[in-house]
Amino acid sequence: MESAGIFHQLLINAAVISATTFVHGVFVAAAAAVFRVLKTRTRGAVRFLRDTAVLVLLVLWLMFAHTLEIGMWASVFHYFGMFETWETALYFSGASFTTLGFGDVLLPEEWRLLSGAAASNGLLLFGLSAAFLFDVVGKLHLGGRAN
């Protein structure tokens, strides 16, 4: 297992955070573009079904983005030999990225700065997803005036 200094870990943190943020930006921008194109004036049951479908598909789309981002962190953990198996790297990445942090699997001590970066990265990207969902719900005017 390769040991990493603080500067090396900070570089890795910056690279992975930049990459995951870029991926997330692409997913959010693509969803926003599709939403703008598909937004039409509808009423009644058709509107209800459309709005429900939009929300379900948007949540699945954003969860797919988060899954890719978790995989990106797991790839780093596995590439640098922090975990012996891909499954363990993915498990730790998911627990860190979601800020759940069970604590049953830990990074080696010389790599521990990466865990905080993965958690803060996930927290910010989940926040971005929540803000985007909030904006979409506002534009759909759920339970309010017709579009």
C-alpha cells in the first residue's frame, strides 16, 4: 500500500471533488434542459401524472449521478490500494459520501484525510440535488396554480 502525504491527499481530494462536481453539473444541466423542453401547460389528471413522472424520473436521474460519484470515490480508494476488494471500497465510499459513516470499515491512517473530503463532497452534492428538486417542484407549482 502506497503511503500518502498531506499534500498528495489534498491533490487527490481536489481532483476527485472537481470531477464529481463536474459530473453532477452535467446531470443537473441535462435534467434542467429536458425539463425546459417538456414543460407544457396541462391541467387535471394529465398534469398530476406528468408532475409525478417528472419527480420520479428526476429523483432516479439524480440518484444515478450520486451512484456514479460514489463509484468515482471508490475507484480512487481501490486504485491506491486502500481496500483489497472493490466491494469494500464501494461500501466505504457510499457510507462516507452519504455522511452515514458506519465506522465498521475505515481508511488506513495514512489516507484518512480522504474520508472527510468524500463526506463533505457528498454533503454538498446532495444539497445541490435537493436545491434543484426544490426549484423543479416550485416550477411545477405542485398543489398550487396551473402552469
